Amino acid sequence: MKTDLETLGLWPGSSPVRHLMNMLSLWRYPPQPELIDSISDLPSPKYHQLHPYFIWKPEHAITDRVRNNGVLPCLYGCPNPQVVSSGAGRPRVILGTSGQYYIFASRLTGKVCKKYWHADKPQWLEKLPQWLEKLPQRFSNIVPVFLTHKKAVCKCVLDEMRRSGRSPEDTSKQLTEALNLKYERAHLAYLLCVQNVRDAEAGVYGQRTITGFLRQEDTPAPCGGYSDGDGWCGVSVSSLYLVQVEELLTLLLQGAFGQALRSALSSASCPFGRSTPACSLCPGL
């Protein structure tokens, strides 16, 4: 992450990089491990154990278009907030339907109150819709996850639960199977890369290579298990957590969409020329 963010000019202290028209995606994906050319060493499993991550730096110039030149609010309610970056922040593991990824949130500070918080703090994200009156929820809607105090789950998981109608227990089992399957495929890809090098050195492809003579260590590195903290670092989510998140999201959606629908209906005009609240020709409204 640090190397990638330095290349983009987003790491604190790195040289600024000009992105024409701000054409930069906040989603970052790891390199394709099969394309990495390791001449003198066997393929490393660490390149097969990298996960995508989402950059969440609301104070940076890359979000100027979304902020619309507004001033970021302070978490602690300062009347004249001056929110700036105060470090690299932290990555948080997110669980999605297609695998796990990270959200890399910056560390913010208020110059007035001298207090610190992270940009993925739910209490701070809730302040953004109040701050952006002309663009309600546009800023916080960019975040692809549903955040709580200690955990986070991708919005796609909750969408899948509503679409399929599965219980939290069934959804938990489905996610566990999908996550472990992705790990097994990455493990297999690593073993195939090692086998490809061995076959080339044995002349299977028509000409023997000399890479085996250049290596000091000829034993492939272990890939590690699914939950290996130094490797894949896989996570899982319990059905109890899905129940809690689903209840919170249901209340949130009822409030947000209900208020938006009432606002739209109150400002809409009846196609039959009558007032919308008392229109008998439009029973659906």
C-alpha cells in the first residue's frame, strides 16, 4: 500500500503527482502475480496474498470535486473547523461477496480542537450529509462499506442478503465458502508458478533455462494457511454480526429512502392537475 500510494503522490511526504482531470480511481488492485518476472528467485507467495484496497482520503485534493470546495466538519463540533491530514491512517479489513479487501482511511486532526480521528469513523461519516446540504449523502455514499465502531462489511453483502432472501446463518456459510475458495485458487496459482519455473529449467518447453544455477535458495517458500497473519490473513464474519448489521441498515434505509420519497411526493405535481396529498385519482401516491 505504501509503495502504491507513494507512486500516486498520496502518501504523506511523497512528491505530488498531477492527475489530469483527476482521473484517478480510489480502488487499487494488486499486480498480477503470474506476470512478475523473478529471474534469480523462485516465485514468492506474498504476491499471491495481496488484497485490493479502497483509498479514503476526504481531505486530499483528489476529492475536491466531491467536496465542492466545502470545509470538512470536525468530529467534535468545532464552530470553525480546520480539518487536515495528520498521518497515513490505517487499513481496515472489509468482507465482501467476492473476497476481502481493505479500506485505507487517513488520519485527520482538527487544528482548532487539536483532536484526532480516522476518516472511516462512523460518527464522522454521519456528519457529512448535514455538512453537504446541496449534495446530501453524495460524499459518504462513495464509501463502499457499512461501518460500525469495530467492524465493517461491504454493502454488496447486505445487497446479496436482501436479493437472495437468505438468513444470516446461510449468508455466513456462503461467504466463508467463497472466501476459502478464493484462497485455494490463489494457493494453486502460486504452486503453478513454481511448477512453471521448474518445468522451464528441466527443458519441458524446448530449452533449458539456467535460472536454477543463479539461486542461492532452491526451496519454495511455504504459502501458509488461510488465517496466517503474515500471509493471506483471511477473515470471516459471524451470522450474529450480519443480524446486527442488517437491522441497523434496515433502519437507516427506511429513514433515508422514506424521507426522500416524502420530499419527492410533496414537491411533485399531480398529472391530473390536482394537489398531490388529496388526489383521489392517484391512489398509489
